Amino acid sequence: MKESDEVMKESDEVMKESDEVMKESDEVMKENDEVMKENDEVMREHGMRRPLSGRFSLG
């Protein structure tokens, strides 16, 4: 019984850690989205459009 209790505790800790990592990656993704939006706005202001190919061209 003791071993299984320890294993349960360990798995709970691992689950908590993975939840924290997930939250952090969500935050990072949100930040990346914001940066992308800002970049798009800046490019629009400068008359540049980002085509699907990923290369920049002057509008």
C-alpha cells in the first residue's frame, strides 16, 4: 500500500507540474499572438503586406 500511495503522490505532482507548464505555454502563445498583431499593424502602416509565401512586398 505504501508504494502505491507514493506513486499516486508522484503522479499528482507530475500532473500539477504539467498543468503549470500548459498555463505558461498558453501565456507565451497569447504574447506571440499579440506580437504578431502588432507586426501586422506596423506593416500595414508602412504599406507592406505579408503574402502567404511569407515574403514581404511593398503594397
